[in-house]
Amino acid sequence: MALVTRRRALTALGAAVAATVAAPGLAHAAAPAPGTRPLAHGRHPRTRPLAQAHAHNDYEHARPLLDALDHRFTSVEADIFLVGGQLLVAHDPADLDPSRTLESLYLEPLAARVRAHHGSVYRRWHGQFQLLIDIKTEGASTYRELDRQLRPYRHLFTTYAHGKVRRSAVTAVVSGDRAARPVMEAQLVRRAFYDGRLADLGTAAPASFAPLISDNWSLNFTWNGVGPIPSAERAKLRGIVSAAHERGQRVRFWATPDLPGPARDAVWTELLAAGVDHLNTDDLAGLQTFLDARRR
């Protein structure tokens, strides 16, 4: 089913703008995300996977997963609905299509790619690829079905087993409906991890359960990229990142400005300077251009 959305139109506009205008204000080099290593010596920077690039609502692109991989993203997001025992990928119930399953759009293609690349999503890359799965239906029942569907791919996904984490090519992180949490916490073995919120920072939830801390930018910060960031908000942002990184957790914000222009570039620059691990966007080409410009 073709999902023609206002977001996709804005993304297309962003790609056209990004292709002709270099991102301004690129003063600081971005630090690599924790847990990643650079490609083999001699590879050109513009062929390396983009450690901070997260494809928000990835399934709304013409080629789910594949477009993000072509733009060298290392994290993609899929919203799922439990319908008749199937996990269907869509943004809204009206968009549900029985042919667009989590398995067909993400699990099978990722497994095939990792086999072809001898254990990595990208050839000769030793980082982990994140599949963020946003549950849109009741969390407990949807997660149980997700857990069932991940089992045949146990060698593909990072696994938690009896207190230990075994790394693999892809790490599944569960977001969305919070009712999935108690089911996940009760498991001695699982092939997915939990997407925490800022309220989880500093709590008993360890990185082995919640390796990612995500939250809504607009509910926590007033700055939208126009003018300088207030010093108190800069300090708050850096404090959040520091607290998460001390516990081995990564940080992502959604609802950041995503229209092409100086405001978006300013926010992305500030996020990278603070050490935020994932930049959230619907504009694949725009973020690729921005990050590549910083590697010159």
C-alpha cells in the first residue's frame, strides 16, 4: 500500500534542499556512539555507516529499511499493530495492510543481509544496528507475539540470558505501549530490550534492560533552534546525556525540528555536541548530508 503522507512530502523537499545546500554551523566533530568501532583502515569517511542516524517512521519511505540502508543509517523505527496474530507495520490503523508485516519488511531482509555480509549489517562494520519497534496495540499481548516471532532469528539479535548480554548484529529495542515492560522484566531470556524514558534515568533499570533512553524534545526543552540555546537548557541536555552514558545507556529525542533549514541544523549540531547518540529524522538524505559534511 502506498502511504502518501504530508511527512513524506516534507521529506522529499528536505532531500532536494539538502542536495544543494551545505549545512551551516558545523564546528565540532561528532563523537561515535558507544559500542561502535570505525570501519577498516582506508575506507573513505563517506562510505562509513552513520552512527547517529535514526530513521523515524522508517516504513513510510518507498523502500522500508532499504532506503535507510542506502543512506547508511544505523537505526530504524517500525510501528507495529497486533492484528489476527500478525504484526503489521503502519503508522495508523487506517494504513494497515496484511502484506506489510514486521517479518517481511524487517526481520527477513535484515537476516539475509547479515548472512551476506558474514555477520554484519554493513560489510566490514563492527557496530550494532538498532531496530526500534514501537508497539501501537496493547503492549503485553503484542510483545508476547513479538517475542515469539524473534525466536527463529535468535542468532541475528542481541540476546539477554540469565543476567548476561550476548551481542549480535542487530539489537531490537521495544518502545510504545508501556504494558510490555512487566512482561519483559519477568523474562530470564529475551531477544529485545526496553526503550526507557527520562523518568527511568538513575532508577533501578540497568542498561542490560533499558539500553536506550528516549523522550519528547518539545516536552522537555523550549528551544527550537532559533537563536542561541538557553544556557540552562544546554546544561540540562548535557546533564541528561552524561547521566545516561555513565550507566551505559544511549539517548534519543523525538519531536525535534525536522524541516530543512538553519533551525534544524542548529538543533542537530547542539545534540551532537552534547553527545546525543541518535538524531531522529524523516529526512534520510538531509541527515546524511548533514553528518557527512561534519566528516570533511
